[in-house]
Amino acid sequence: MKRIIKNNPPKWFEDWKRNFEHANGRKAAYKKDFPQNEIRKLRGDLLREQGYICCYCMGRLHIDGSHVEHFRPKTRFPDEDMEYGNLLASCQGIAGEPGKDHCGHRKEDWYSARMVSPVNPDIEQMFHYGLDGKVYPSGRDEKRRGAKEMIDHLGLNSYYLVRNREKAIEESGFFDDEYTEDEIRDMIDYYDHMDEGKYVPYCGAIVEAWRSLLG
């Protein structure tokens, strides 16, 4: 996973919540009260914040075909229903289709105390990406167990994702030539940062591949 650096909550979002509470005498509930046009606006803010990649699989996101993900499910954590720090943008996978069922639809309301949010500074150390496109749990003890649970429950080793990560590593030029250390570091720097506001899809797997060349 790629760590997500959360910005301050958008002013319009906080104003909307405050105005709703003032008018209705209660806090807004995401599913019941938040209008579709505002959800789309929020989704756009989250996409820009994340560099247009999924918070779980790092696949490319677009305003359509993505959704607002509650990391701690709203059914189990109603107090965080409209808390910006709990909101991410996720792809939806294709529920029920073998090899493509992953991320948002696959997760649904699943939650484990071992889970670690993509905004956590340790998130990138919890997962290891192989050159074959597969992702493996990393770290030790609880974090390793948490990573394994997330891989399994989010479907992060679905055929679709494994194939796409392997292809992304190959298309980065990883297997094409011999590279100097400076060239390798330039490639790492490129894939580790946004370019014109976007990350390259599956950038975390690509970066790890290139870092492996430094020994």
C-alpha cells in the first residue's frame, strides 16, 4: 500500500456538517443525509488527496467507478460516520466475479482490530511486493498478522491485481537494461511521488522492485 497523507478536512465539508446539525439538531448520517452531489464532491477531494489511486490496491481511480470508503465501517463506528480522517477513496472491484473481487466491495463491513489504516506511517512497511505481482505480509507479530488479514479480506492477491502489478513493474522498464545507481534512484523518486497530481498505478510495488536493485 501507499501511505496516504491526509489533508485538513475541506472547509465546505465541515461547513455542511455544521449547517446540517444547526438546522436539524443532530449530526448528519452519511448514508441517510449526505446528498449524492455532495458525495461526488467529497470523492473528488479524496481522489486528489490520494493522487488518484485506490487506498488499498493502488489501482487507478476515477470520479466514476470509485466510492467513499469508511475505513472503520459506519455500521460499527457510527461516531466516525462523517469524520474526514476515516474517509478514503477506494475502487470497488467487481463483487462476485472470480479474480476481480477486491477492495471496497470485498471489504464491506469487515473490520479487525489488527487492521492498519493507509494513513498510518507504518503502512508501507507492513506489505512486501514480489516481482511476480503478489503481495505478502511483512513486519513482525501483530502487524504481520494484521497485514495478512488485510490481504485476505481485501482480496489483494486476486488474479486481476497480481497481473496488473506484475505488468506495472515490467512497464516501468525494470527488466529492460542495466542501470546506474543514480538512474535507479531517479526511477524510485519518480514512482514515489505524484506527477501532475497523480501517482502511477501500483506505484508502491514498482518502487519496491527498483529499491531491490540497490541491495
